[in-house]
Amino acid sequence: MTDEAIRFEGVCKAFGKNVIYDNLDLSVHKGEVLTILGGSGSGKSVMLKMMLGLIPWDSGRVCVLGQDITGLDDARLLPIRRRIGMVFQNAALFDSLSVFENLAYPLFERGASDEAVVQRRVAEVLRMVDLAGTEDMLPADLSGGMRKRIGLARAVVQSPEILLYDEPTTGLDPINVRRIDELILSLRKQFGLTSIVVTHDLPSAYMLSDRLAMLAQQRVVEIAPTAEFRGSQVSEVRAFLDAMNIGAAGAGASHA
């Protein structure tokens, strides 16, 4: 389908005797925000790595931006990977490099040679994440929320078509959680990016998502628009949502 950004077809993946996926099917539409939910060990991060071709699968196929990436080597994967940005849980910044150097690195690696052009692009993405003027700072000088936003800036500096977010708000206070959520939505609105978000934060998931997908039993057991997902009667979805809501209520009570 022309509106598909990513498609998994009958994908199976195991690490030894540990089966992660058994006949996984999933379609991600271009321009949507799809949130992936699931318990620990359900394969959320494995899914993101398969989208990038970083982890091979045992059978089935994965298509990204209209190209079947099954079995491609790194050289043939490189043009596809350059169209995808990744926001890591811990931001994954180079501690010894300044903010400017962290953001410029993927541009120079890709062949940019005009430093003035690179400086303008770095300044542009820093404005996008409301951190203009931080070019000379080191990661150690940044707060947790700032590190997350710099990680997001680095993911978009090469103008990707797809952004993958691995727990983008973990460890942040509510104000910074909201700030990251708003940035994700803003980038999607400005550039029509396809966004796949892995998170345990239900309020963020509900705010961000066009659709939510639930991983359980080594497959996708439910995928639906947000309102339908919240009312799903699929047993694994109900158990997950009820547990998360109980946990949130308990956390609130402990701070009352």
C-alpha cells in the first residue's frame, strides 16, 4: 500500500529458546503517530531495531518506505537508515563532545563539508527544541530534560521521514514529559513525520497517538485508534491498562 511507512509480514524472531515474535503482522501508516505498548520482554525495543535492520529476523519480511529490507547487508541498508531517526531512552550523546559537535557529527559523517551550512542546520534544530544557544555546552552540563531534547534534535538534524522513540519520557518530571510530547506532535505536524513511540506512559500515549498497538503472546494482540483502544475488551489490553492505572493511582496516593 502506498500509505505504508513500515510493514511486518509473518515475522518470527527468537533468541535461542526465547521466542520474541511468532508470525508478527503490523502496518504503520505514513504520517501517523503509532505507540507500541507491552510488558517487559514483549519485544518493543527488538521491533525498533528490526525496523532499522539492526537485528535480523528468522522468517517473514520487513518493508520500510516501500523497500523490503529482509536480508540486506549494511551497505544496502544505509540509504534506508538515513531516512530514519532514532531517539534513544538515555539520549545516547557523546559525553566528550559539545552539543554542537553531537549534532554536527551525523551531518559530517554523511558528507557535509560546508561548516557554515552545518552551523545553520544545528542552530535551526536547536530552535525547534527550544534550546537555542546551547551549542558550546557539554552533555554533563545539561539537565535530564535538556539531554532528551538534544537527543531529539540530533534525531531530526538529517531531516528523516520516520522517527523512532524508545521510552522518550522515562525519568522526566511532568513538565518535561509534556514538553517532549508537544515536541513529538509539533515535528509530526511540521514535517509529516511518521512516528513510532515505545512507552509505558499511558497519558503520553493517549495524548500522542493516532493508534496504539499492544504486544503480547509474541504478536500484536490489538491495534486501534486511541478511543477504541482505551475501551478494548481484549484480555491482554485490559490487564495491561488496569495494571498501569492501578500503579498510577498508587503513585499518586503515595505523594498525596
